[in-house]
Amino acid sequence: MKFRLLIYGLLLGSGTATGQVWNSYTAFSRFSVAVPDSTSRSAAALAAYIQNRYDAPKLQLQALYSWVTAHIRYDDDSSYYFNRGVDHEAKIAATLRRRRGVCENYAGLFADLASRIGLTAYVIYGYPIGVTTRGNTGHAWCAVNVDNEWWLFDPTWDAGQQDGFRYFMVPPATFIQTHMPFDPLWQLLERPVTHRNAATKNKAVFYYKDSVKAFLQMDSLQQYLAIERRMKNAGANHEMFKLWQSYNRMHIAIIAGERDMQLYNAAVDDLNAATDIFNSFVQYRNNGFLPQRQDAVLRTILEPVGRLIAEAGEKLNGMGLLVENFQYDTQGIRRQLLLLSKRSVEQKEFLEKYLAAGLQERARLFYR
């Protein structure tokens, strides 16, 4: 957890920007949005209020952006306060309660509100380029899909400004002049630029819309692995990029560790279930198979043991595929599974002899 706090502290402290590459991008104006205080304490209530007041999605988005940039204050201490946990809902609630945050909280809140009015939104992490910022750190902004087109937004850099919005609904080709994502996918460009902000000549067209759609349908682990592949292919080697890559790998390790724990516990459950069935059979055999059961029933008693042993083995084989397993003693369980399998075979051999024997011979088998 301390490592996670360090990452956030180093990467997400970027404040207001000056010297923007484009100073005339003010196509959208800010306007005052009066929202009852009780309503503005809940993201769901705030989004519903705006949705009921304005008809067009773009106007709703502009109203939400106006509210966020007017009512959330940038505060460096929030880089530590907000990120002690990883629960998204808790961060959004804290941002609305405290009315302050860092770039991650601005972007996270706006993306959350956009999603609540029915739009697809995503928080992007990267770093500023071509601008002067408060500190040489990373930054967070967001993308929103409106009418099947992706647009980019930076509520942090528009917060507290008096003139029109400069970073609201900006096309990707313009936004890349000041914002470089760590993950190249979120440049949202058909010909992504390098981390030196130079386009590669004769580069094939990248169909980012299809890639983004596929990415958003992945589970968390698949997304982190996809980000890792793209960042590795990007080939950037500056310190900030490497730090975020380490943070992404930490997420992979955490999720992989949780999955390994689930697989390990499930394998133990299979072993215990198989052992219980085996022990019950042995006890029943020691009682001379009394009370009596039909032969067809006797044949089935040990059948689940082999299946459970096989399933436990498959679960153990699935561990450590992404991150090497140092925590769980899989070899110890494998030894127990192997021993149980051998003893189960011995009992099955006895059972076959018993079922093939006549009534008088069966009784004698118990005393050999």
C-alpha cells in the first residue's frame, strides 16, 4: 500500500497549465449551473438533475463540466487523502464531499458523471507536453464518446478559469499537442505519435475505434496486460513512463495474486472433498459394506474422487502463469493429491474384486 501511495504522489500532482499550444480553442463557453447543495453531494443525483434540466447530451455534458470546474478546487493534499484505497465509488463520494482534489479526482468525477448520463467515458493517465505545469509530474484527463466519436476533456486545467473552456471536447489531433497518454491507445489517433511527439512516417492506419471498443469489453486483468503490451511496444524510456509501467505491472501482480489465491483455495477445497469421500468409503469398507447397498451404488462411491483430484491439479497448473508464485505451497498439495490418488486406486481394485466375487467369497475378502 505504501508503494501505491508513492506512485500516486509522484504521478498525479499536475496542476494548472500555462502557455498552452492552442490559446484560441474556446468554442464552448462556461455557464453557471445552479444545483441544490443536497443534490450535488451525490454523483447519481447530480447527473440526474442535469439530465432532467437539459435535453441534448452535449449540453448536459457542458453543464456537468461547468459544474465540476467551478465547484471542485485543486488541492495538492488530496493526492494523498483520496488514494489510500482503490474503491472508485469512495473516491467520487469523497471528491464531492470535500469539493477538492487533484487531476485524477477531476477526471474521475467528470468521467463518472458522463457515464451516468449514458455516455461512455474513460480516465486517461499520461503527462503534459509543450506546456508549463506546476511540477514535472504526471497528469490525468478523460475521454468521452459522443455520437460515436471520441473527444478529450481536461477539467483540471479548465478549473477556476474565467474565459471559455480550452480543454472541453477537444479533438484528439489537437489534444495530443499538450497531453501524452502513457497508453498509446488513448491518443485516439489513426497514426499515433511517439513519446517524442513526432509522427512516424508511412505508418499504417490504426483503427483505434475498434481497439478501444475491444479494450473496454475486457476484464481488469486483460486491460492491464494489454496496456503492458502497448507500453512495451512504445519503447519510451524516461523515468515517468517507467514509473507508470511499474504501477501497471503492480496491478497485474495484485490481480494475478488474487486469482492464484482463489485457485489455491479451490484446489484445497477439491482435495478436502475428495479426502472426505475417500475416508467415508474406507469407513464403510471397514464396516463390511454394511448397511448393504446395491452393487451399482457401490461402483459409484469413489467415482468423484478421481474427478476432484484432476480438477484440483488443473487449478494448481493455472497458478503462477502471470506472476511467479512464492506464497502458496502447491507442491505440498500435489503430494497429497498423488498419495490420495494411489490409495484411491487401491480401494477401487479391492472394490472390483469384491463385486466380481460370489457371496461367500465376498465375506472372506474383508479378512485377507
